[in-house]
Amino acid sequence: MTVSVAIVGAGPSGFYTADVLLKAGRSHEIDIVDRIPAPYGLIRYGVAPDHQTTKNVSRAFEKTATQGEVRYFGNVEIGRDVGLGELKSLYDVVVLAMGARLDKRLGIPGEDLAGVHGSVEFVNWYNGHPDCRNLDPDLDVADAVVVGNGNVAIDVARVLVKTAGEMAHSDLPEYAARAIQGSPLTEVHLCGRRGPVEAKFTNVELREMGVLEVCAPVVDPDILPEEVAGDWSDRDRRLRERNLATLRGFAGTDPAAKAKRVHFRFFSSPVEILGDGRVEAVRFERTRLEDGRTVGTGECFEIPCGLVVAAIGSRSEAVDGAPFDDERGVVVNRNGWVEDNVYAVGWVMRGSTGVISTNRNDAVAVASQIVEKVRGGGKPGRAGLESLLAERRVRRVDFDDWKSIEAAEIANAPEGAPRRKFVSIDEMLGMLS
């Protein structure tokens, strides 16, 4: 008997789950539901606009979306257009795959000042997400502080200092390009509370900082250890050794050789954001490692700046009708199982860790549970959802609609760019009318 499955979220974890179920050797009817018209989630709106190769995984997701057993329900929001309880009554299985679209907070005084942003909203802004199109960050600043030692932090720093020519083959929206390229910004301070060995940059991302047209990386050589100490796996040790080698190369760079600089500031923990109405500086405490833990030294310093982007991770939003762990920012689950044939995958299941492909591991684990435990129950599934949405006059965007939107974005692209994104839901729906 066919098992009807509703997957809530059209990002990597949702598509990976659909793909694994399709290959499981049982009959499934799979509907992927997303609150905005455009699919692909983190691929479209989280990957940096100058990293187009990374976005190519969407081609595999498109193959999944066009399988006969799969339908796409874009522009359908859980809690607004249909409730989780209704999906449970319509489908044999509901899989929550909404990702983590809220920023984690620094938890320090001053973080609500104007000019302070979380990386989720800031990255969504320069990626043209409808939620953040109107963020309008003030980039009329000379100095910016990016808090974080991971790939998102380094993406933000890189996008802020690249030239128009370097971004010509990206899908950076026009409004973001104007703001970034018109900014007088010359100094970006990339600050993390741990050291260079513990930093979570991948080496490919880190090396990019050494080949920018008008920006030089700045590293204090005295802060770099001679070797990677500690209990690391062979793979992690190799990664950290490569990062140290790259940072040593940066330490020999002349900071005055280029017009802009990204300063790598390790062992720096933010304790307060200073300013009268808007950010004017960030106060940091110097840290050190003791037995693998970061501890404060009591010594503080300040970095004057007009922009702060906190790239310290993200959290999921609570789903009405599902148990939620507010402290961790995830749906309460046991290895992906939530309750009564409801499952969770990806960041809403385990938090915002790992890379894009990590989500496939979740999909395999959860799909195997579904195949083992769930039998078709004769619920209405797709037909029931279509009927409910029609009754409520919800403008559902199917995959053919999405392909029309995508074709228009590609046709409207400036020379050399992959697309010019529609940056509002009204624009997307207006294109279809």
C-alpha cells in the first residue's frame, strides 16, 4: 500500500529525505511543502552568492522534484495555510524539515543597537530572501566586526570586501550590490573566542581570503602555534594543519599593500556592544585555552565599528503542535522520531551543525525508520491537501510554476551572472499571473 508523506521544508534535508524514500523500494506519495514559492532553502538563500558551484546540488534536487511520485507545494505555510494537526490527519507521515531560520543571540548588552545583525538575516539580505529584502543595513561605515570563526563568518567578511568585478558572476541582488560596493568600508575584524586551531573554517574558504583583489588578510604571527596540539581525529588534524599553514602565509602579507583588510582576531570573546542608539564599538575580553576550554583572562579591549554581524549559529522556530526545546532551538525528538508518525530531519532535528551534505545522513536514518515502521493507512494525502488549499484559496506554486519563475530570473540576469532573483513573494507570484 502506498504511504503518503508530507515533507515540510524544501531545503537540503527535505529533498534528501524525499530522494532516500524514493529509492527505498516501497511505494510513496511525497509532497514537499514550503512557505515561499522558491525551493532549495539554504542552497538558494544561505550559500554565498559568489559560490555558484556549491549551489549546483540543486540540480539533483530538481531531479527528485520531477519524479512522478513527488509534488511541490510552494507558497504554503504551516500554521498560516494549513496546521500541523491537519497534515497529520491527511498524511500517513509528516517530516519536519524547516531548517533553522532564526539567529542565535550573543546574549550581551548592546546587541539590540542599530547596526547589529545576526548572520542569518544579513546573509538572507544579500541573498535576496523575501523575509530580509527590506533589512537595509547601514553600510556607510569604515569598520565592521564579524563575530564567529566558521564558514558563515568568513563568507560575510568576503562578500563585504569583494569588488564589483569579483561579484560579476554571482547572483548578488542589485540592492545589495549597490549598498556593498558603495560602502566606504576598509576594515573587517573577524573575531572568535577560540584560537586558530579550533576555528571551523574549511581550508578552501580560508584560502580565498588570500587572493582577493583589493583586500589583504591580516594575522598576528605570534598567535599562531607551531603545531596542532590536542586530541583530534586524523582528518580533523589534517584540516587544522592546512589552516595553520594558510594563516602563516597570511601573516607574511603586507597589510598596506591593498586598500582593504580583514583582520583575523582569535581568542577574543565579545562582552558588550557599545553605542548611543547605534553601535560604535565592541568590547572584547581576551581568552585562552585551558584543558580544551575557553576561559577569560580579564583583559579587555575595544574595536570601534559601525556594523556588527554575529555569525554564531542559528536556531529553529517552534512549530505549533510539535514539542519544542526552546533552549536548544530544535523540535524535541529521539533520533528523528517526534511522535505519532511525525519525524524531523536536518537542523530542526539536531541544530545548525555540519555542512549541506550532512543532512543526507539524517535523511537516511529517518527514512529507514519510516520504511520500517509506517504502513499506508488510507489517508487522503495529496488529494486532501489540494482540496483544503483550494477551499482556502491558497495560491499554491507547483514545480512547473517554479521553473517558470526560474526561467524569468535567468532571462533577466546581467551578462555573466547566473540569474537575477525575484526578491519578494509578490514579484514571484506576479510573474505567474
